[in-house]
Amino acid sequence: MALDRPSNPEAPRLAVVGCGRFGTHHLEIFTELANAGRAQLLAAVDLDAKRRKEVEREFKVRVYADLEEMLRCETPEGVSIATPDPFHRAAALAAIKHGAHVLVEKPLATTGKDGRAMIAAAKKAGRLLQVDFHKRYDPVHLQLRDEIRAGKLGEVLYGYVHVENRITVPRDWFPAWAAKSSSSWFLGVHFYDLIRWALERDPVSVRATRQMKKLKSAGVATPDAVQAHVTFQGGAEITFQSAWCLPENFESIVNQGIRLVGTEGLSEVDTEYRGARLASGSEPHQRTMRFGFMQRVPGPGGRERTVGYGAEAIAHFAENVAAIKNGAALKDLSGHYPDGEAGLWATRIAEAADKSCAKGGAAVKV
Ligand SMILES: NC(=O)c1ccc[n+]([C@@H]2O[C@H](COP(=O)([O-])OP(=O)(O)OC[C@H]3O[C@@H](n4cnc5c(N)ncnc54)[C@H](O)[C@@H]3O)[C@@H](O)[C@H]2O)c1
């Protein structure tokens, strides 16, 4: 997919940092917006020379090796960051220093300290700090939030979340940094944020345990699974089961669902099985279709466009930058996007879960 229209000079000027598996989605969405006159995709940054060449060829933008050079030369108004987790802080601080608004892939940061530094820098500079928590844009989750806020469940008492990847994700997709992450940091944070957002309650404490068997024996020193029992304000007890150890022949790359029980009702959400399966002699296993995340559909003028909650979350950043460019104040947008504070809460839960695991499951304050 490449830019196939002259840029609209009024549209927000965007750049992407980190052009791997997920940064490519950012490039795709911004390219589509650019082709529709709703953004300009100026440039990208990646440390890997081979990837730089590939992205330049595919997206027809200059890809820099050096972030500072890109920021100096291109002066983007919005920068999206999809580097491995430990680099989010440095990239965000550099982009903010150069006056850009920032979208950061989840998790916002790998420590509460880093997250606070990012929030402080954005606040001081008056810049947007948005986190790509795309689960919030899934219509099924929006429905769940609305049910809770309408009081359909009464007071939420307890619940379970499961989110699991095939072992392929940590072992084969990013073996270079999987050991610095975990299922809790990679998958859990999405749902730590989602449940806090839906309940409108902050977390108070975490008790967590983990298992380290299968991945460790495969040479990746990271937990197979993490169970984080989070107590929220008001007493709701939610268990988040995140795992990276589903077998390779599981029917989808991810498996996820939620069950919440309250004083007046319960709600169950299965975001895995969305109504279609395929079993074919030419495929190694039956496949469940993950509709709704990112899907190509016919678009205007014979060009396809991408729809789905994963696409919406990224496009929302470009829309926010455009709104600010057109005179909106940050406070006008507040509460309408996953902000740095939300990112920080999810990071603090993941951090507390790690501490609790290290203390044999003892309760740790968030
Ligand atoms: N929103 C989601 O559901 C979702 C899904 C997958 C990954 N992610 C997040 O996206 C981020 C990237 O994950 P990924 O799977 O694309 O990883 P990846 O390893 O596929 O890609 C990372 C890319 O960043 C480049 N890079 C590394 N350090 C860099 C730096 N300092 N500056 C510029 N480029 C750098 C690498 O060369 C690579 O091309 C992570 O934070 C991850 O947690 C989010």
C-alpha cells in the first residue's frame, strides 16, 4: 500500500517510529488517511537497515535511522511510536521535545517512573499523549461498558478475563525482546485498562502468580502465564489470566473473553468466536476468523480501506491531532481517548503484578 494522491497540506503531518509488525499497521492506516486527504504521512524511523529499505519501497516515504534527525528534518505534528516496549519513553520524550503530539503503542511504559515522566513532559509541552488501547474501540467492549454504566449489572462484584496467544507470538515473532516482556505486559495491559475504563474504578491492589515452564524450556525466559487478581475501588475482584503458551495448532493467534458478575446481573463477552470458522485440508488446523480487528473492505474510488477497532484506534490519533490543529483544546478531548494516565494505570497494575509474583503472590498496592 502506498501514497497514491498528492498530500493535503492542511492535514496533520504524521510520522511513525518503529516499523515492525505493529508499526506497519500504523503506516497502513496513516497511508489510507493520507490518500483520503485526512493526514500526511511524512516519514518513519527504524533501526533495522533491511526494514528501512522495505518500508521505503512499500510506503514511498523516507525512513530514517535516527529519530532526532527525522524530528529535526520533518517537523511532524504527530508521531506514533511502535518500537519494542522499553524504547517508548525515549522516543516519546524526543517527539514531545520537538513539539509533536504522540501516540504510544501499549504498554505506555515499562515502569511507572517512565510513564510519569512521559505524562509530565506532555503536560508541560501542552501535547497530546494517547495510548493505542484498541480494545476500547471494539463494539462488543463498548456495549459491555454501556451495560455497566447503565447499571445493568448493579455493582460489579467479581469477574474473569482471559487473553492468550499461541506460543508462536513470544517465541517466533519477537524472540529478541520477549524475555523483557511477558503475557501480562503484552496482553494483560489491554484488559487492565479496559476493565478500569469500563468500571470507572481505579485499581487498589494486586496479588499475582505465574508459571515458567514451557517458554523457558524453549529458550525464552518469560512466564507461560500470569494470573493477576486485581481489587478495584469499591471491592470488585477481577482475575486477569494472560498467557503466551497456547499450542501452535490452536485455531487463532489469540483467544480472549470476559465474564463480569454484579449484584444485579452478569455479562459475558467472547471476542474470539465471532461467527465464522474455516477447516481446510490445505491448512494445518481449523481457523477461527478474527473479524472486527482490521479488515479490508471496498472503499471510495475503487480503493480498499481498512475498518475495525484496531484501525479506528490508530486513526483516532490522527483525528485528534487534526482537531487540535483546527483549534480544539486538549481539555476538550479529555475523557474521549485513552490518555497517558490510563496508560500509567495499566503499567502500574503490570508492575504490581510482577512485584507480587516475586513475593510469592503477596498483595501489592498499585
Ligand atoms: N496494540 C496491540 O495490540 C499490539 C500488538 C502487537 C504489538 N504491540 C506493541 O507494538 C510495539 C511494537 O511491537 P511489534 O510486535 O511491532 O515489534 P517488532 O519487533 O515486530 O517491531 C519493532 C520494530 O521497531 C524497530 N526498533 C527497535 N528499536 C527501535 C528504536 N529505538 N527506534 C526505532 N525503531 C526501533 C525494530 O527494528 C522493529 O522493526 C510494542 O510496544 C508492542 O507491545 C501492540
